[in-house]
Amino acid sequence: LLLADCHLRTGEHKKVTELLTPLEPKQPDNRALAYLLGSALIRDGQTEQGQRIIDRILRDGESAEARLLLGTAQLMARDYAGATKDLARAVELNPKLPSVHSYYGRALLETGNPAQALDAFRRELEVNPNDFDSNLYTGVLLKQEAKNDEALKYLERALSVRPGALDVRYQIGALLFAANKIAEAQGMLEGVVKEAPNFVEAHVTLATVYYRQKRKEDGDRHRAIVQKLNAEAQSRAPGAQDNLGPGYRGEGASDPPAAAKPQAAKP
């Protein structure tokens, strides 16, 4: 269970399910095992299997663990109002439960309450300073407030928890650009688009970097990539919106100019 908990905290959800699924039938009354497995299944998008475990936990009565699982499932299903309600209840029942403030913060962010979300992420970090999402979102929200030095500390900590995480590297690149560290931003963003060629927002900001460097040909090339990716996204699902919060899209103090900003987001 200790190894499974470590995998869960680092976002390696499939490793948790591979480790615990064979053990579940042999230990049907082990609530710790059920909670870890249910959390991993839901966070991995396997909500039907996760719901089965939630139902079993709920049969034992209301608990913070069950409410956290329910809220997480609703968050994944984009039922943000329902998620906020259940996660608030989970916080009330056990404010020290790992990840409870982090997921509550995400729900608050999706329902348009960034100040409350930031407070929730900070509360998570008080008890779990290496929580990946809380460090990432705190950095993003502080970046939007132009508190760049403070934001960078949280983003760097998130990157130390999950080295190579593309969303964090993109945010750091955007932050470096906002701080006028153009060459450093260029290197960071070029690495991101090399590993993730469909990362629209990274192409947008990289195009802006090139325009700032008066490298119009390179800027135009990435702008054309953005237009191509957006057209493909629109053809697959006209009018679709992405499922990333505004921070992941790089909105805020470091926004690229409108000329380079995509008009449609990836689905």
C-alpha cells in the first residue's frame, strides 16, 4: 500500500491499478486499499470501475474518503457544481485528507472562484508540500497576478515532483517570456513543442517569442501550425472547448499578442 500511495501521489495511476487490482478480491474489507484503487481508477478516467468501489465505501456510511472519490469523479465528468459540493463536504469531514484541498481547489477554479481556489491550494501545500497539482495551479494563479518570482518557485517545485511535465514546462516558458528572459523562454518552449507537437498554446507563445526576436519566418511557421491544429480540432468537434483551466492556456499577465493567440482551443 505504501508503494501504491507513492505512485498515486506522483500521478502514476496505471501503476496503482496494476498493483492493487489483483489484491482487491482477496482483501474486500481493506478500506485503505479500496480508497487507493478507487482514486487511481477515477483519476485515470476509469470511472465505471471506480464508481463500483465508491458504492462499496459508501455502504459503510459517509466519509471524507467517499466524498473525495465522488467529487473527483464529478470533476472528471465536468459536473463542477456537484464536484464542488461533495469536495466541500470532504474538506469539512477531514481537512487533513491528502489531496482533498487540491481537488476542491480545482473545482472552485472551474466554477469561477480563483481566489478561493488559491486558498485551497495553499491549504493543501501546508500538509502536502509536494502535491503536484497544488504547486502547479498556485504557480499559474500567481503568474496571472504578475507575481512572477513567487509563481516560479511553485512551478519549479511542481517540476521537481514530476520532472519533464509538459504543462509545467510550458508555464515556466511563458513565465520566462513575461519576465523578458527571451532566450530562456525560447529554449524551454522549443523543448515542449518538440516533445508535444500538438501543444497549441506552446506554439502560440513560441511564435510570439520569435516575433519578439524579429525572426518573422520562424514566427509565421509556428503561427501556421497553430492555425492547422485549430482547424483540425474544429473539424473533429465544431465549437468544442478544451478541458483545461485558463491557467493551463497561459492566460493572464504573460498572454501572447492577439495576433499569435489561437482562436480555437484543442478538444
